Amino acid sequence: MCKLNRDILYLIFKELQDDKKTLISCLTVNKIWCETTVPILWKNPWKFLKGKKLLLNVIISHLSDESRNSLSINYLINYQKPFFNYIRFCRHLNINNLNEIIDTIELDDVDDYSTIRKEIFGLFINENTRLTHLYIPYQFDYQINLISGAKHCFSDLEFLSCNACINDSVLSELTEICKSIKELELFIEKDNNNYGIIKLVESLKKLYNVRLLTKRSLNSDESFCRSLENSLIKHADTIQNFKIIKQPATSILSSLVNLNRLELGGNPVERMSWNCLKNVSLPFLQILKAKGIPIKALTNLIENTNGGLTEIKIDCVLHNDIDNEKIIQIIYRKCSNLKYLKLMFKNKNILELKKLLINCKNLNGLYIIIDNTTYWVDGDMVFNWDYLFEILVSSSSPNLFKFKFYFYEAPKLESLKLFLDNWKGRRSILLQTIQDNSWGLGLEIGMKYFELMEEYKMQGIVKKYNHVLNESTFEDFEWLQENI
């Protein structure tokens, strides 16, 4: 029964792995809870990295007395051995974070830094540890292959994040050892990319997730990208999640027929045609995220799906009323299973939103980018908030209760009040507003909005409300956030 209890506890705590506050509270319940929680917290200790010194103290406490004394480390005056070998539970090694922590150590002798780095790396990479996720920073040249136990430690590696300019010796060692990598994240540079990456990709057995990230420069190493994409095409049958910032150099997107998730772009400043999307057919696509991608290209892509899309996020792209109308229409015609949508709605196409709400009855969260940047001569905003709110009340299915509005100019207080009054009797709203400049006409107006929301929260019409200026700490389709 004790074994069963531990197993059940582990499954429960695993569901809470992103909730640090709750997990930490479980440590003090009893011995079994503590022993079950510690491995989950230490699986990826970098996830909640805020107190570097605290984590450093725990890491240093794992060093032998001989190492601590020989390095003259001025930490842990009241030193005692830890209750657990915490590092043994670590499955994620973020070398960049680890280097930052090591750099905070105050040593009497500067020459000791290379030695302490070796000692600490040895705690994470040895015969008794087994990593599944490895994050290698830019210009990392430490000879990890010389660390005793490296082959054992990396033999089950499933995720690798590194720069494409990775050191030859490090890459060679990883290529030889790591055949089970399923997720690959590459940061591609303008030049000097290591073609040995191609050999690594080709050596992998099954690759499921790929992220090709590039900087904002318009220029890219097209020759390297072409070779890399061709090597990835060999994994086309298994790749399910794919992200690429730059327009592909090959027809790789047409080859990835089993994709479930596709993320495109990320730099709205660049102007690329993305004509490669025109004839791409992705019948199993469920999630589409696009940033700075031409609307016409995305309309073609969505049209060539088979109705499986449940999440669409499109932002940071300027387009006219006609193209806006077309993409809204193709979404409600092809995406009846849609649950989450982020899209700009222009004033002329608010009626199309009504059709979308009627056809997409599974919609659970709606993130509307309000196109109200244009003024009439008399200064009134073009966007008709009243009509938008009227449609949301009249046409939203019972499943839809999560809303986000991104705008430049806030709706009038009376419009928002009427919307909330008419929502009475429905499921309580989760509401967020994100504004790209100052709130309304001034702080006084802003405070009236918050006061209004508090009133409707007390009535049970609004469950949660957040307002953000310019940047939000929430994910696009996140309405509730744990305090970490």
C-alpha cells in the first residue's frame, strides 16, 4: 500500500510540476511527501531560477570536503551535508545558467575558477547521473567529453538546445553518444555555422520536435540552412512540431505532412513573401502560430488543412480589410473544432466575427487585436466597440468565456458596462486588456475601469480581470497565472 501511495502521490505532484509554491509546501508535510516531491522539483532546477545564491549554496554543499577546502570557497559557514543528493535527480542541465551561478562565486584565487567549474560540472556529469535535456550556450568550448562518465550521462539525451556554431569537439562527442535525441533547438547564425550539425541530425533515430531560431538580420547562411533542412526532411515522417523564424530555403514544409504544431516567423520587421506556404497541405495540423507572416499566405495554409486546427495565433502583420475578411471566413469554414484564436478584427468585418462564433462553437478563448489606429476627421475612433460587444453577447456559445482585447484606445466605460450587464446569467468572464499606450484619456479614467470591474466581480459576472500596458507576462492563451 505504501508503494501505491507513493506512486499516486508522484502522479499528483507531477501534475503540479509548474507550480513551485505548491510543491514547496508539500516538502514539510511528512517524509513520504518530501521524498516524492524533491525529485520533481530538482528535475529541472533552472525553471524557477531566481535566487542564484541559494541554488549555488545547495550545489556547493554536494562538493567533497577536500574540494571545498582546497578551493577556499567562502560560502556556507554553517555548512552541513544535504539530506538528499539533489543533483542526482536533475534531468535538465542548462549550462548557461550554471555558468552564471559559478561566476557569482567569490574565490580568493582567480585561478580557482577553472577548477571549481570542473568540480561543479563533475557533479552534474558523471556515472551516477543521466540527463534528458541539455542546453549549451553560444561559444561554449568546455571539453565535456573529458569528464568521466559523460557517455553514460548523455546516453539517454532527448532534448538538445545549442548554437549552430557549436565547438567541433563538443559536437563530435554528442554525435557519437546521443542517438536518442527527439527534440532539437538550433540557434542559427549569419555565418560560421558548423556543418557537423548535419551529421548529428542524420544520426538521430527519431526526431519529433524541431526549432530553427535565427536573429533579426535579413541575411542568413542560406547554404547551411538548405543543407540542414534537407537533413531534416529525412525525418519528415516523425516530426510533429516545427518552428522556423526565417522563410525556408527548401520545400521542407511540404514534406512535414504529419505536423501537429507549426510556428512561423517571429520578426515582424522583416518582409518575406512566404510563398512557400501556397501549396503546403498539413492534414493533421492542430496548432498554428504565426508572427509577421503575410495574411494571404496564412489563408492558403489554413485552407489546405483538414479541419483539425484547435489553436490559431496570428499577430504582428499589417493587412487590409479584404484580406482580413478572407482569413476570418476561411477560419470559420475550415476550423469548426477551434478552441483558441488570436486575430486582428477590422471594423468592417465585425459581422464576420458573428459567423465565426456561430460556426466555431468549441471556442473557449478569444484574443481580439482591435484595429482602431485610424481616426475620422472629428477624432472619433473607427472601431465600433458597441457592435463588437453586442455580437459577443448574442453569438458566443456557452463554451466561450475567456476574452483578451489588445487596443490603442480603450472602449468607453458605458460600452463596457453595457457588455457586462448583458453577459449576466452566463459563465463568469476571464478578461484581460492589453493597451499599447496610456490608458484611455488618463489615470482617472483608468481607475474607473478597475472600479467597474470590481463591481462586476462582486456580482459574479467577471471572475478575473487583468490590465497590462504594452507587455503582458501572460502567455497569449493564458488567463490565470500561479504566483511563483
